[in-house]
Amino acid sequence: MFDENIEELKSHAASVLKISIEELERRILEVKRNILGIASDKMAILYLLSQEGSLDPEIIEKVTAQYAIMRLSELRPGMRGVSVLGRIIRITPLRQGKNTIFLDIIIEDNTGRAAITLFGSMTSIVKDLNLKVGTPILIKRGRVGRALGSYIRIFVDEDTKIEVVESDRFKKLVLNLPPPRKILDVTELLNMVEKLQSPETLDVDIIGRIAWIGDIKEFTKQDGRIFRNLTMLLLDRKNPNDVLRAVLWGSSTEFPSILNIRKGDTIIIRGGRVKINEYKLASSSIRNAVEVHLSGFSSIEKLAPEVFKLKDLTAGMRGVAIYVFAISQPRIGSFMRNEEERRYLTIDVADDTATMRMVVWNENLIDDLSSLTIGDKLWVYGNIKMGRGDLLEIHVPDNGDIKVDPPDFPLNLSWESVKSFIDQAIKDIGERKLIQNFEEITLDSYFDIEGYLEFIEKNPLDRGPIASLILSDGKNRIKALIWNENLADKIDKLSIGSKLHITNVKTPRDIKDRELVIHVGNRSDIEIVEESNSMTNKSTFEPEKSIESFILLRDAPLGAIVKTFGNIIAIDDISFRKFCSKCNQLIIRSENGEDICENGHISKGISKLTLILEIEDGKRLAEVIITGSFVDDLLEKLKIAVSDVLVNREKILEQISNDLIGKVIILSGRTRPSGRQNIIRIYADSIRFADPKKDLNIITDLINKYQKNIEESR
């Protein structure tokens, strides 16, 4: 019990009882020792006065109104008529008991916590008094029940009174209460747990975004009791890589709020108990083993939905919920996973700030989404990733979700506003410039482009662009990624060497892997400005000429067998790679036991130990694919066994890099595009290190041209 004016009360009681203070102290101890339910001096004084018939109204008023507020730690089961003051730390959801509904108001003072249980019509007190978390309240004439865990339980009946503490009368007591509890983010909790030796003593309030919700599971304990639990995963709102497992037990699985939450919602869990999953801890860090367990004394509060606009999304965001309109027909493709064919769906979506491509990998959603039409409303829960060419995409994984025509679709997002945005974007694009000199290309911009067609390639993979072109302005090259199926069919009729005009192309926001590309999408078109005399179609690529004399890399054409030389600047890889048995090109896909190469041939691939390195001549880079005796001789020279490559590849790469980088090699081989800006790929047929004596003239010529190239580039 709070001790304000206790000495004044003892003096008054001793005077009424006509005994000394010392005798009063002795009697107080005797009462507290022998009378069940009396644990405080003040309650003992009331008992003594009542026994002597001296319990006058003045004393009752003083004790009950001013002095009889007990500390929560002083309460014992069986006490009646107790008064306590505490701050609300949570209000549990309304639940159904055996005979009536009930809820608990959880309060705390600086000595403990108590659950104030309200039954039936008494539960309306919460609404009538507008009780909220953080509010100090005074409970008068409560009955103390059996404690549940660490919670003292106080029952409220018709004689009990609950007041919101607002007057100055209890100002000092309120100031002694613990301050309102801090709500932790997932990351804050994980950081805290890492620093504590006994984190399982923590009782926390936490906020996070729901990434996944499981089903309610039942299991029976050895004593026959049936338990239920439900598991959720929470993401930190700012650091989506920080994930927390929340486990609901018993009656908490029946909270009405559980029925109204879905993936992507932000919730506050109040009264979660920190637990360490020992099974996960055995194989991972404590950070990954942290869980928060909820009981019937916990609560879950759903916050207003966090609505993301497409223009505000960034790569790496996980578990975000967005509202969009479908602006294209869905397209269904297939791919192989673990030797099983699976489907995926792509569709373009928009809000009133941006348009974006969406890829749905969750097969359970595809059939329902296959009938989508332009203008359909969607709620989407997924992840934001950077697609090829650094264009943002919405990816809906197996644990993602999509709702068609959701009931909570924002009223301020209309189809008319989306169409207006798209129309304005098209109008802005209509004023785009025509680029014929590729050096004028800038990032994150729309334009038309004209150039000469050097290469056509269809993509046999199920992901990424449908096809690609390489265009040249006579000096520079650019790769065009085609995402539209009609345009991909149209390029089959194009001839290498033709001059093309492509409308409404876009560059990415950033350059990735030194590759600048242009994107050709649904609002683009391809026109032939000047037809080539050559009808060679390079969708199946074969070398068409052989150049006998040595040339610099900068002069090496695509589709030729060349002799060249260069300085080794990087070792990209050494590993076993598969090659086509028909054309000896790299295998890029395996399906149904058959391998598909870059040229589209279907064969049984041949596995070869392969070294991939990069060379340059001062102006241009080349990726060189090397197999055969050169690789074998190199490993023998460096005393490297093939088994070492298999088990310690990174170390071998470092060893080869130390030996080769800086050396000049002379090689011949077939050239083809690498898919990287101004970088060709060479499949080496023969390769050797330059000999200072034998190759003196070649090296001298290389040095002279190298210096000349550097001077020109300056």
C-alpha cells in the first residue's frame, strides 16, 4: 500500500483505540499474520477499528478515499474491497467465457501488474470511459482472485468502481507510475535480445508488418489437455531482412483481430513474452531464434493500412501491400523447378503515380487471375525486385497474395485517375527526341532510336525479355530488350544490316554490370527505315566469315573467326560448364533431360572444365571462353588438381588471377555478343601467351595501337 500519511493514520487509530503506537504496531503485525487477506498496515488498522466498534465514517473516508490505495504487489488472493491505481498497458479483446463474455484490462504500477477482469455488461466500461493504453485508472472495491502466472487478477462486480485519474488528488501517485511502454520495432527487439543474458524475462510491446499467417493447429498434451497455437511472421517496417516469429497460444488464437488481418498489415502486439527457440539456436544465431509468444492476456491491434504508391517503391522492399489496376491482359508462361514444370503469370499494373510489371509465381493464384481484364482492381502483397535493365517489378512469391476487387480498395484511387496518368505519360513520351548517335543516350529517359541491326536473339528462358537486338550507330552499340510478344514475332522478319526506327524506348535508372540497355515494351514499335540486302537471320547464330590477319579487339566484328590479342585484366570463373554438341556454344537451359544452347539447339550437352577471363586492348573488352589443353596445362603448371577446383573454387580463382592478370595472350576464335555493352564474347579455338621474341612485331604493333587508342580517348 502506498505510504503517504501512514504515520498520521496510525496516530489517529492509536488515539481512537486508546493504546500506544508501540502496542498498535504489535497488533497490526498479529492481524497481518493471522487474518487471511490482510497484508497491509492500513487494512489491519481498519480491521482493528472494526473489531473495537470504533470504525467511524471519518476513518473509513480517510482510508478508502485517501489512504487505501494498495500496491499491486501487496494484493493476495481472497482480499475484498481493495483499491488500486495503475496505468493501462493493454486491453485484451472481448472473449466468450463459459457463461458470458469478458475482457481484461492489464494495468501496472511500479511493483507489478494486474489483470482487471470485467464480465458481461461491465465490459461496456471500456467504451463508456474511453479507456485507452497509457491511461491511469483507479479501481475501487475490487476482489482479488487467484494469480495467473505473473498477473494478479482483480474481479470487477456491480459494487466496483473504475475511474480515469484526472484530478490533482492522485497526482503524486500517478507520477510514481511507470511511464507508458515503448513499442519496439522488430529490429530494435532483435538488437536488444542480442545484448541480454536472460532475454526470456522480457515482456514486450512490438510493431511489425505481417509477412505470413499460418493456420490454427491443435495438439494434445500428456495429461489430455488440448492446446491450440497459430504462428505469424513479422517483418521490420524499415529493415525487411529482420524477421520475427510470433506464436499465439490458447485463447489468443481466437482474438477477433486475427480474423481481420492479412499479409501486409501492420500490427501492434502488446504483452508478448520473448522466447528463444532452442532448436533454431542450435543451427543459427540467437537473432534468428527469437520468438514472441502471446497468451490470453496479450492483445493485437491492427493499424490503419499502409498504402504504398508505385512511385515510392524501391528494390528490396518485402512484404508490401499495394492497390493497383490491371492495365494489360495476363500472360502465362512456364519454367522448370526441381525437374517439375511450373507456371508463372505476368501482367502490367498501374496506380495514379506509375506503371509496373507484375510477376506472379504463386501457382495457386494463376487460374483465378488468368481471366483478369483491363481495369480490374487488385490488392497485391509481394516483394519489389529489380528486373533486367534495372526496371522495378512486383514479384508475388509462393507466400504472396492477390485479391481481386478488394472491399477496402481506396476510394481516392479511381480508374479515371489512372487513365489520366497513363494518357499524360503517353503525351509526355510523344514529345521525346530521336537519338541516332548513341553517345547521347541518358539514363531514366524515353526516346526514339535509329540504328543498324547487328544481331537478333530470342530468349529460350521463361524469365526476362522475350528477345533482344543489338543496334549500332556505326561507332557504338546498344542492346535492346524486347518485352512485347507481338514485337518479338515481328523481328523474325528483320534482316541483319537493316536500319531500324524503334519508338518509345526507355533506359533504366542505373547501369548494372557495366551494361546500358534500352527497353522495348508494350507502347513501343519497330519500323524498317532502310532494308538490308543481306537476308541472314541471326536468331540462330553461326560465324559467317574468317579474318586471317591479326586485328585489335575494337575492330573485331560479330559473327566472325578472328585472330586477336589482349591484356588479361580479370579472371571471371573456372568451373565445369556444359557446351552444345552441335555448335559448341554454352548451354543456358536444361529441360526434360535435354540441353538448350545459346543458338537454340537441343542436344545432350558436353561438360568441360572451363576458364572464363577478360582481356582488353585499351578500347574494348572481350570475354574469352577457354576449354581444352590450355586449361589443363595451366592447372598443371600451377600444381592444381581438378578436384581442387571442385572443392575450393574461390581459392583457385585467386591463385589463377595472381598468375595471369597482366599477361598478354594471343588467340583465335569465334565472336558473338556477350549481352554487355561494348563487350564481345570469344570462344577460343587456340590460345597462347605472347612470346617476346616470336611475337615481337605483333606486340610492338599492339603497343603502338594501344597508345594511339589511349591518346584518342583523351
